[in-house]
Amino acid sequence: MNRVWFLFMFLGLSAFSQHQDKVDFIKATVVITPDLSEETISGKVFYDFHILQNVDSVWLDAKNMDFEKVRLDDKRVKWNYDDKRLVIKNKFKKGVDHKLFIQYSCTPKQTVYFIGLDDDNPDNDQVWTQGQGKYTSHWLPSFDDMEEKVVFNMNIQVDFPFRVVTNGKFNSYTQGPVKNPVYSFSMENPMSSYLLAFAIGKYDKQELKSESGVPIDNYFYPKDSLKVEPTYRYTKKIFDFFEEEIGVDYPWQNYKQIPVHDFLYAGMENTGATIFSDAYVIDSTAFIDRNYVNINAHEMAHQWFGNLVTEKDGNHHWLHEGFATYYAYLAEKNIFGEDHFYWKLYDTARQLYKMSQEEKGESLLDPKASSLTFYEKGAWALVILREKVGEEAFKKGIKSYLEKYAYKNVTVDDFLKEMEEASHQNLDDYKSRWLISTEFPWDDAKTYLARKNESLKNYFFLQDQLDWSTALDDEKLMWLWNRETPKPFKTHLISEYHSQIQNSTLQRIFQNELSLEVRQALAISIPQVKPEFKTYFESFLQDKSYVTQEYTLFKLWEAFPESRVGYLNKLEDVVGLPNKNVRLLWLTLALVTPDYKTTEKASYLEELISYTRKIYNPEIRQSAFQYLYQINAVNGEVLRQLILATDHHSWQFRMFVRNLLDEMLKNEDLKQQIVSVAMQLKPSDLRYLKTKIELP
């Protein structure tokens, strides 16, 4: 899973259940029918399993389900259920195969998300799942423990006109008993239950094929046909690179990517079927600001690291996230070049070093470690390991590791053993310094980067000559600037030292720099637009970067009141990123600019308020709530949407909404409005609000 999307929490994978080591579940045939109007699941599952040792019961995890039938080898059988686990009682003999049939229904409280079904936008209707950290056992009797690997064959019946995407190869599309189609899919190899997933919605797809012949299907909403290329740019290149770099063929029958509304994270690496947030469905202009490349590569790398070879438990989570992060960086290096790769490592090293300085450093073997540790320190550990053992031994060890433990579960020591055998080196010191230690070895990282990248070497030299009160020497700076210095050097220099660059030097940079990335760094970093920079900033309004346009519009609007009308006119028709960053800012500024289109202000306010509604993704809603609060334009509809969102399934958005509501409750006038609105809502909508105030 990718950690991008605000600041990502670690998914609590250390809370794992007991492994059922005397029984081997081999195959499952699943038939489910989601009821979109009732938000329920009815299902059947047929399990084939083998008894490894004499045992008097077998069990499956199953959360809050109703069971209509439970049959063992087509016969009645004793079973117990405590709302969490279904236990089958029988004298099971070693070496005997059995078949288990379960018919059930459930109303999932998590893991399955019914989106947009109660709003007025039929194109928004979706159902999708998120198993990691949430547990597939909320919609299918299955296994929360990652060590039980099963071949899952999925059959899903849905209403027209929806399309179903799930793990495996699509086999058939048949009419069900009530004329609704049943989509049938099959798998060839076993996987952990948390990687089982499905998405139901209205989709078209782009069909690609890797150099090795693996089908790659990229799904998209019909309205987004023009966004397919920028969204999925480099997908085939990444896939082909991984097969060559890793040295092990892609382990599944096909690969699919499906965008969904209101997803919990940036992406999730379900086996052969990555689900990701449609906030990354972009046009070409947005590519510089927020593209899907890293997430694309990260989730794809998981198909080997996490899906093919799976950790035994959360103590070994580095084997998933550190590896996926590292290989995603390698893919970006292959696409964008070495400077991109090494400067990205520099950025993550600084974050990790800061964490260490604040005495918040964590071991990679700590199951409760943060995302920053598992992902970024994990990637750094592999960077250093490759440097230590050498290119040939590293690739040999990776290949051996994946082939030896294919479709099995592993520990960190299993991996290190393969690397020691491949390199003929003892890795105890490496393990102690990079995996066990809570400190991040900043000096080692800095030495590595300076040795590998000339521009970083120059940057470190420049840093050593400066303190925060020193003005950068114009001649030396421009000498560095003009000697084919890569863009990351320039953007970091502006971001970190803009206050120490003389105005005359900044003017030379403005005059000569054509790079969108550097212009964006100028737009973001310079806190206030001085009159001598006005013309340069005005040119930024036309840059093909929505982030640059957003920052530039606000800073020009703030600095030059006499020109506000002209600035607003230039960006009147720009929407921006999928989160509507430019449009939301534009509406806000248009509303608070006194003489700007006064007859249109009511419609502008209505539009801004509309973006607080649940048909829009949390990023859009969050910005709309924030802007409306800042300009004192909160009304009853805004408060209604805010209260309803306090129980949203996205924890990041939910926390923002609750914090904003808490802030509003400090204002007596707003508090009275909140109480008035609350009286019109259902008691179930007021769970959070009731923890804050007493309602009549």
C-alpha cells in the first residue's frame, strides 16, 4: 500500500490472529451478490481443505454474519459462532481432504464501501473493498491471518449497468436467475485473504500487453477517456522494467488497475487488481503536480514483494513496504533519470534524520513503526544493502528469495539468509545498523549521495559554507546555476534558501529559467510578490501547472489589489487538479473581491457550498469547508454536510471535519446554528456531536 495521501498511518498489521497450522485451506469458490440499495452482501463459499494433523475443529474468521447453511462434505455438521469466528466441530483425521460449504449474509461495517448510491449522481455509484487493515472477514468467511494462502475463484452478481473487476482471469459473463449478470473470475495461484478485492462501477478500460505477454487492463470512467494517457503514463514501461530488474516473471495471470471514489489511501496492491484513488486520474497539465507514476510503480512492485512472498506478521512489514518503495524509486529512476532518484532519496533522508534528531527514530523490526520508517527507511536499507553486497549479488539474492518463498510466508531473517548466501558476506552489522537501530545513519546516507551524484555533492558543499544569516554570493550561485545543474538542485536551492538570494540574482533567475519545476518552486517559496517581480509572477498564471497557478493567483491577488479583477478573469475557467484546487480558490477570491461580478456572487457562493456535499471526494469537500469558514460564509447546508461527515469512512477527512466542528463550537452564534441543524438530522448522524455538546 502506498503511504502518499496526507500523512499515512501504519495499518496496525501487528494485530494478527493465530495461524491454523494443522489445516491447509487450498481452494475457495466464492459467489456473492451485493445488494446496492440495502448495502448488504449475500454469499456462498465452497472451501477445499486438507488436514495436516488430527484436530477436532477448524475455523474461519467471520465478522457479524448470519449463516443459513453450513455443510461439511455435503452433510450437516456441528458449528459454533461468536460474531467473530465460525468454528466447525468434527474429528478431522490427518491426511484427509474435505469440502466445506457456507451460505451467509452480512451488512459490513467496514471493508466494503457502498459509495454514491444515495445521492443524485448515478455515475457516482460504486462498491469497492479494502482488505488490508480492515479484514476481508467482514464480507467473506476467510482468514485474517496472512499465512493462510488460498486459490480464490470469484463469482459476483450485480445489477446492470455495472461492471465488476476482481482478482484473477475473467472467465465468463452469464445471466443470473433475476436477469442480472454474474461475472466469473479464476485464480491459478494462492494468496492471502487480505489481498482479495472487488470493485463495482461504471467503467471502460484501456488494454495493454507487457513485453512478456501479460495482459494489463487500465480502467477508467467513461467521462475520463482523455485522461487515460496521462493517468496511466509509463505503466507498460514500469511493468517491463520490473520483470527485467527483479529477474522473476510477473507471478499472476494478469494485471488490472481500478480508480474508485473516496478511497481510504492512495492505492492498494490487491493481487493482480490494484485499487487506487480517483484523485490521481489527471489531465496532462496536472502531471507535473500530482501524477500516478510512483503509486503505480509501488503497487505493482507489491505483486512480487507482499503478494508473491508475504510477511509472516507485522514484525516483518519491511519486506512489503520498504521493498515496494525501493523498487518504485528504481522505476522512477528508469523513467526520470538518476538526478530524480538521488534527490528523492535526499528528501527522505532529511525526514528520517529529523525524526532521529527529535528522538523519534524507529527500528524497521518494530511492528508499530510509522509509515515513514517502513516505507522510506525501508527503501534506504535496500539502497545501502545493494551498495554493500554489490549489484550482482543483490540481484541474485532477490531472485533466490522470491523463487524459494514463492506463494509462502517469510521473515526478515529468511531474506537476509538469502542475501548472505548470494554475497558470501555476514550481514549482522548491516542488520544492527539499518534494521534494528532506531537511529537513521545520516552521515552514511550523505556520503553515499555525494559519491553517487555530482549535484548533491555540490549542494552539500554549498550548505557547509552557509548559515541561515548568510547571503548567497551572486557570482558563485549563478556559476552553479548555469553549469547544466539539474532541476532538483535548483528547486531545492530556491525552496531552502530563497530568503538568502539577492533580489538581483532572483531577477536573473526569473528572466532565464524556463523549467516548469523551478518556476513552481519560485511561486511556492517566495512569500510575498514584490513590485519588481510582478511581471514574472503574472507570466506564471499561464504555466501548465495547476499548483503554480493556484499559488500565483493568491499571491498576486494579495499583493496587488488594483489588479485583482484581471487576475481573476485570467483563471475564471480553470478547474485545476482533481481536487479542484484552482476553482475553489478562485470562487473564494471572487466572493471576497468587492467589485468583482457582483451579480454573479450568489451563484459563486452556491457553487462553493455545493462542493461540501458527499458526491465530491474528501479533498474537494475539505477545501470547500475550510474556505467557507475562513470567509464567514457557513450556512445551514454547510453545517449539515459538516455534521454528516463526522462519521466518514476516511479517517483523515473525518478528523479534519471533527476538528473544524470543534472550532466552530467555540463560536456561540455558530454553536446555536449547529444545534438548530442537528435537530433536523437522525440520531445516528449525531454520534460525534453528542460527545461535544448536549442536544435538546
